[in-house]
Amino acid sequence: MASADDDDRWLVIDGRRWRRTDPALPAPIAERLRSHLGRARSAVGTAKRAGDDEAVAAARRRVGLAKHGLGERGPRWWDDEVAARVGRAEEALDELDTIAPPRADGGDGVNA
């Protein structure tokens, strides 16, 4: 099992404790999950401004998937073996790539 102390597990901002991203995730996986997270958060705002409740729910689901993949939600990453954690991240990434595929042209623009 992973050995991590509270400083490795939590980030405290204004007295509120937030779970940190799993440090064992390979950088390419973590970067892709963070990209999905940013695009999903943007989609939440866009859907809210449009008053589209179904789109808000779908975008929030994407946020949740990305955060689970990063280890910021769901099972505590420090309680599991690295292989299981990376497997969860890859599963989340596969699902996110299906729901909101990366741009075909490799560009940096936001896709909903």
C-alpha cells in the first residue's frame, strides 16, 4: 500500500480540506484527466447559462468521472495499490474519451 502522510493527501485552502490528485498517476494520464476536468467544468457553466438542466447533469457527471480518475473523489487513493489506482484512472479516461473525445486535429481548443 502507498505510504502517504496528511500533507501528501490533502490541500487546505481557506480552512477547507481538498483531496489531492493521486501522485502515482503517470503524467500523461493525469494531464489528460485534468484536460477533461477543465472542459467538463466549462461545459457546466455553458449549460447553466443556457438553462439546460440535462446538459448540466451530463457535464457534472464528466466532472465527477475526471475527479474519480484523478483520485480526488471516490476511494481514498492511499488505501489501494498503485496498479488498482492507475486502472481506475484509465477506466475513467476511457469513458471520458467516449463521452467527450479529444479534438481530432490535436488542437488545444475546448470541446463540449
